[in-house]
Amino acid sequence: MSASYRILANEISKIQTKPTISKALTTTILAHLKANRLQKAVSTLFVSDSPVPYPLYAQLFQFCSSNLAIVEARKVESHLVTFSPNPPVFLLNRAIETYGKCGCLNDAQELFDEMPQRDGGSWNAIIKAYSQSGYADKALGLFINMNKDGVLANAITFASVLGSCGDVFELNLSKQIHGLIVKYGFCGNVILRSALVDVYGKCEVMSEARLMFDEIENCNDVTWNIIVRRYLDAGNETEAVNIFFKMFQTNVKPLNFTFCNALTACSAMGALDEGMQIHGVAIKFSFAADEAVSSSLSNMYAKCGMIESARMVFDQPGLRDLVSWTSMVSAYAMHGKTREARKLFEEMPNRSVVSWNAMLAGYTRSLQWEEAFDFLCLMRQTTDDLDHVSLGLLLNVCAGLSDLEMGKQAHGFIYRHGFSSNILVGNAILDMYGKCGNLKSARVWFYQMSQSRDSISWNVLLTSYARHHQSEEAMIIFGEMQWEIKPSSFTFGTLLAACANISALGHGKQIHGFMIRNGYDIDIVIRGALVDMYSKCHCLAYALTVFRDETSRDVIVWNSVILGCCHNGRGKEVLQLFELMEEEGVEPDHVTFKGVLLACMYEGHVKLAMKYFNSMSNRYCVIPRLEHYECMIELFSRYRYMRELETFVHKMPFDPTASMLIRVFDACKEHGCSRLGEWAAKQLNELNPSTPFQF
């Protein structure tokens, strides 16, 4: 229709314009529009072979735009250009806006190109059309052409262009537009200032975004929502929450999305107290019944570990949408309550692929591989809606079950359906082959990923080799890695573990030196790995030096140095370290006590070991595990505490294992304790009659 505009205009200009359509016909069209009968209104329009009043065309375009009625919009434009020799520019601008709103950019561009005259509104319409359809680069190109044609931009132009700059993170052009806004005197426009806050935030220049925000005298609700959102996206959840509460010092009522953003910030940093305060404010402002806010509240409580509170919010009448259902299922699943999650999942009236993924992720997180496999089968029978997250979880299940054959089938499915180019899926394939022990296939797939692999790909391959004790190969891969990508802290943690496995002190020192020379942060995890590596390489002095350099030591670092001393037979140092650990207020765990009991064994401190063993549950609320009982049996046996051994074995809360009984039996034979020895032999014969023990 637009292509014939010039021809029709030239021909119709030669024809004498007919009288305007009757008032009755106009009234009929308006009645159809009022009753939301757009198709009938447009059909009625074509009863007349004369132009209707221009305001009526404008109203028809407006209705077409709001209803996304592209067919009717084309008909209205056709009638306009057919029966109006020189249609006003503003109506053609409305047509471009309508085409843009309907997503028909070809129609919009064609009409724009054929307009004999354009004004600023024409440029605004076409720029906005591309901007709101996601074609930011095209919108910015049109803005540059607009300036070349000498057309002055207005506030509407700048708002659209700044939105496009934010979409493509075009910081330099944003700054230039900022200068033009100042030059043309639009500094007082709250909408443009808000747009500047938004674009600077999206371009990760929060200092500029905050500066612009602070200069706005009367921020509206949209402006406050923007600054809260940008701090959230920048990872500064604390400031996002602070800004949210600061808003209440003004008279601005927050939007529902502002509540959602603040609650998401609380979820990310586990800020339960602040989240509860926001909940109270939401109730005060009557937002607690809003679906989006309710879903965010439920998610916040779940992320903060308050599952019951999350369920109370979820159970409020009339607030359950698909997002809230999925959020609640995910909350149960991620906290290991897979039965409750599955029950709720079965009750869902509708499910999306995200819902299925949430339940499946719960099973994989809880290492319930058989249940995860059964759920996958149900998922395939019920829906064909799979995404890259579903396939990544499928590969995790294959790895968890060590089912290489199923993993290969999953790989084939992924290849056939075009998901293999997705980096997340590609890394999951690599991880699956590594965990299933097929390092050859892992290496082949890794090379096939050469165009898309990232640091995670390298780390997965390194971990696979280190897990299967091929530490030397892992070191070779590390050398190759440095040609392509900068290693991460995770990489060094894996490599240090590999060095510890093969006692490669030289390589371990080189890695330590590499991190120091290249300015890597020696965080608490890496420090623990260094202590472990030096200890297992029998370089305890270095391990203790690394340990003492750490000012903030958690239980993992303490365990690393305690076990390191045990590995080197330095029981006395272990007991000293344990006393120092208590002085610093670090709570020991079951690994700590294993090291302490081993140290007592090395030093022959049987009574002290008994004291520590009893204090585990009495003082530290640590339930003794199998290895702790084994240590005590070995300790009593080695140092001839046979009476204590007999009492200990009979008071154990479970039946002794075969290895425990054999150690008791051997000790009794060595030290001549017949009664306990005969009892141990009887227990062993009951466990395995085919190989009788006789004292």
C-alpha cells in the first residue's frame, strides 16, 4: 500500500475532491470504536469514497496501535493516501508509529522513505519503531542521519535513543547525547534525566548514574525504580536496598517492580531482616496482594531459608501464578525437600519448562540420581519443551549415574537438535565424559569446542584429569591453557590438588609463585589448597608459613593444617593447633576431630583421646562418625588398653564393622585377652561363616 503512495497522490491531485463524508457515517465509525469493534469501524470507513476528518484517521491509527491490528492499520493508511492528495505529515507519522508498535518495520521504513516531507515527528516515529522492536543499532544509525539532515532532536528523540544506547551498552554515544541534552536545554526534563540514570547504569558506570540521580530535584516513581534496579544489576544489593528505604523519605509511592527489585536484592545477599521490613511496607502500601510482589516475597523467604514463611505467602488466596508456583517448587527442591517439592509440582495447574527444570535441579542437587532419571523419563513423556538448562541437567544425571552410554545418547540428541553450540551445554557434555571416566572423549570434545570454549571448559578438563589421578597430564593442560585464556582461582585450586596427589612440590611452588607474580588473590580456599599441597609434599614449614599468613581462618583452613601435620607425623603440633583454634573461637567439625584423634594416636595420649572423643557430642555437638570409632579402636589396641577397648566396643551405638572386629581380634591375640577375642571371633564368624576365626 505504501509503495503506491506517490503514484496515487499524483493521480488523485488531478481529481476534484468529493464532499466530506456525512456526519452520520463519522458518528457510526466512532460508535464502533467506542464498542471496540475496530474491524467494523474500518469496514465502514470504506463505504465513503471521500476522506474523513483527519482527527478520525488519527483515532483509527491509535486503535490499530493499541490492538496491534496490522491489517486494519494498512487499510486505514490505504484510505488516507487514496482519498487525500496531500495527507498531513502528522497522520503519516501516526501510521509509522502504528507499524512500529505492530512490529512491521518494513512498512514503517517504506512509508518513511516515500514521504515527500518529513518533520522531527517523522524521525521520532521511525527511530522509536526500531528502538522498541529491539533494533538498537538501526535506531542509533537513524539518529545520526537525522542530525546530518539538520533536523533538531527533541525530548522524545533523546528518550528513544538513550534507550537504544543502553541496549547495546554504547557509553560514548550516551555521553555525547548527554551533552546535546544540556546544549538544547532539556536538563530539567525528569524523563530524560531518568533515561540518563538508566543508560549509565546499564553501561556499568554507577558513579555517573548516581550523580545524575542525585541531581534530579523531584524524582518520580520510575526514576527510583531505575536506580534500585541498576544497583541490583551491578551486584551492589546493599545499596539497592538502601536506596529503596531512602525513597520513603520523599512522598513518592514505589512501583510494584521497585518492591520486586528490592526483594530480589535481599534474596541475593540473604538479608532476611531487611526483607521482612520490605514485606511490612508492602502490606502498608497494599502491594502484598500483587502477584509479582507476592512471588518475590515467597522467593526471598525461600532464599533466606524460611521455607514456612515462603509457603505462608504462597498460600494467600488469589496470588498463585505460574511464576509463584515454580518459585515455591524450586524453594523446596533447593533445600533438599524433594518430596514436598514433588507433591507441589504434581498440584501445579500449568507447568513451563522452568517448572520442570526446577524440580529436576532439586533431585540433582540432592544427588538423588535414580529419582532424577525417573523424572527425566516422565518429562520426556509429558512435554517436548526442553531448553539448554534441561539438557545440562540431563547430562548431570548421566554423570551422577556414571552412565556413559546414556551420556552418549544425550550427546547425540543435543547434536541433532542444535544445542551443542551452547557453551553451558558444551561444558556439561565435557563434565559428563570426565566424570564417567572417558577422558579420551572428553579431550576430543574439548578440541571440538575450540571456537566457543571458555575458562570453565578448561577448568572442567583439568578437574577431570585431576579426579582420575592423572596429575601430570593436568599440568600439561595448564601449560596449554595459558596460551588461550587467563587461569582463574578455581584453576589453581584444582592444580594444587593435583600436585598434592603426586607430591609434585616443584610444580606446586611454581603455581604458588605464578599466582603471587601475577597478582592473584590468595583467598581462603586457595590458602587451604596451598597448606594441603605443601603438607602432602612433606614441606610442613611452608604449609605453616602459609597458614600463619592468613588473618581470617575458617575451619577448612584449620583442618588443612591439622591434617597436614598428621600426614607428617607431627602430633604434638596438632594438639597445639587445636588449642589455638579454640582460643580463636573457631568451631571444630568432624574432620578436625579426626586429625586430633590421629595426633593422640601418634603421641600415645590414650586418656586425652578419650576426653576429646567424649567432648565431640557433649561439648561441640559433633556426632562421632565411623572413622572416629575406628581411630579409638586402633588407639586402645595399639597401646594395650584392653579393658577400655572392651567397654568401648560394647557401648558403640551400632554393630562393629568387619574391619573393626578384625582389629579387635588381632589386638586380643597380641595382648592375650581371651574373653574379648572369643567374642570378636564369634561376631566375625556370624558375618562371614566361610572363613572361620578361632581364638
